[in-house]
Amino acid sequence: MHRTQARHVSVEAHRESVRQLLAPLRTADRIERLPLLAALGRGLAADVVAPLDLPPFANSQMDGFAIRSADVPDGGTELRVAAPVPAGAAPPELAPGTAAPIMTGAMMPPGADAVVPIEQAVPAAFPVPGVPATVRLPAAPPRNFVRDAGSDIRAGELALTAGTCLGPGQLGLLAALGFTEVSVYRALRVLLVTTGDEVVEPGSPLAAGKIYDSNATLLESSMRQAGLDVTRTGIATDRVEELTGLLRRHTAEVDLIVTTGGVSQGAYEVVRQAMAGHAVDFFGVAMQPGGPQGIGTFDGVPVLGFPGNPVSCLVSFEMFLRPALGDLFGSPAPRPVLRARLAGALTSPSGKHQVRRGTVLPDGTVRLEGGAGSHLVSALAHSNALIQVPEGIAALAGGAEVEVWML
């Protein structure tokens, strides 16, 4: 049965608990082969070894003349112009005493070992093909403006490691290596449930004592951005039997349940009540905002219970679920972590890890947005970073260096 405890655990300990909760989902049957573009944003499921050299042949880095460097003395010399080498052609061997007009990316002729840019030639233009001509060129060292075969990556080298989040750069590398498909982890299917009699859908009449639900939009958009397949239910009331029935209608279809609200110590905490008889723990994490948390399984399905205040549930996702997803499944990519100096002073509960909203400015400082309250959605909307204030720090002066996670 569920256990409600007064204990507090550290941010690091709860993050590891979330990782362990989701780790059994990383199984071989969750791996699929997708076309490259369909794999955008997914996590790579297996190492990829380069099947060929990149580039596959030595080629010119510039428009210019391919030469044998030994043919040109220090003071330069005049050479006969050979047949031009367009990109995509396999040129014949370069005869001694000649220079071949060559395009950027074109294969170096056998025998040639350097390229002189067109701007350094006299005349600084390519002659008309088929018309006998000479060109005066300065000396060039071997490999001058030559991209050697395998200078990017060699056949047999590790191109990408399992767990890499596949962005445009990674997909471009796979395409350059000749791949059309790639093995990735399937997107996790998540059931997102918001709770509360006081919450109504945006667009509905707002009666006294009611608030519009922002949690579902905050979390669903965050989850979709993180590559999750989200099923969003309507708002569940504070009736336990209604929530229990809703969860059971979806458990066979999802990999993870995430709820918001109903996990604190109040008298009407519907999520805690609905989890009676299930292996779910409820406790406090030493974090502000986002202290109340639930974790466990409901009918065998992993469940995470986030608090109900908007900023609290978003911070919970960023601090616990998002890192675990990236670590286990390679998607989403980790948040960029920077060091910045506070533009102003702040205070923090010394026994808690505080997460403040802020804006990293062009001068490398970070400005606080709003206060520490978990209801300040406007401050969140105007932020581009989460400021991390570790447990044990009660105050920081303006100019103090802090860790920030870019959003």
C-alpha cells in the first residue's frame, strides 16, 4: 500500500529514484528502425561505426589549381594547364609540369598533392577548357588546401555512441556515412492527469473559487518537446473513485503515469487516496518549489506524482523526469548548463535546494524573474533559465556565481 512519510530526501536521491523507476522500460523490444528524418529528436539505441572514410577521397578545399608541389619552386613558376576537374569526376593522373583547374570538393588527381587558390594565380581566372594555356602559380606546401580522405572520420571509428540525442548534426553525419535508417528508442507513452475540484479548462466560465488549468498545458508541451507521446485526460475531480477509474482505463496503453496535484498533506489529496493499496511513496524532496512528490507503480505502471502549483510541476519535470529520460533513452538532450553571476541578491531556505527562474543576459549575468513562489507563471514565461541554489546556502549577494540550466 502507499506510504506517506514526513521524511525529506535530497534532490539527487529523488532524481536517482526516478531513473530507477524508468530503467526497466529500456528493453530491446522498445527499439525500432526509423528513416533518418523520422528519428529527429530520438535517442540512439546502439553505437554507430563509420562504414567508410569521410571524406571518402582526398578533395580540394578551394577553387584553384591542383599541382605537384615539387613542380613549383619557392619563387613560383609557370605551368601548362591540364584538363579541368569538376566535382563528381574521377580525374586522370596529373602529368608533371602541369596544373589542373579544380573545383571545391572535387577529387584530387592522382599525383597532385596541393591546391593553389584561384586568387593566387596569374591570371586569376580559369582558362577556357580545351584551349591551350599556361598559368603562373606561387609555391605551395604538400597538402595545401587539400582535405585528406578520412580527415573527418575513418572507416571503423565510432561515429556516434548509444544514448546520443539525434539532432540535425547527428542525422547529417549518418546521411554522409550512407545510412538511410537508424535504431532508436520508441517514444515513451505518458498518461498526463491533472486533478482538482478548483481547476477548470481554459475557455470555461470562471466561477468564484475556480482557476484555469495551466498545469496540463505546461507539462504536455514540455513532454512533447522532450519527445514523449502524451495522452492528456480531462481534469479529474477530487473524487477518488473517478480518478481510480480513469487511471485503470489507460494503464494498458501507457508506459508512465504523471499526475499533478493531490500529493501534499492536506485532507483532500486525491492522488494519495487513489494510490491506496499500490506501491507508491509520498514524501517531501528538499527542494523549493516542488517539495511534495509521489513515486511508485499503479497496477504495475510507473507513476510520478507532481505537486499542483504550476511552477512546482514544471520544475519537478525539469529536475527529475527530463534528466532521467535523457540518461536512459538519449532523448531529450540535456539542458545546457552555464555559470553566470547574479544580477541581484537572493535568499534561499538553507535546508532546501532552491530553483529560481531567471534570464541570462548578454553580459553573462542572470537576472531573477519574480520571487520564489510556486504560482508565478508570468515570471516563468519571461525566463530563459533555471537558477540552481544548492541546499545549505541561505543567501547569495549580487555578483555571486551560480549554476543555471538554460530552458
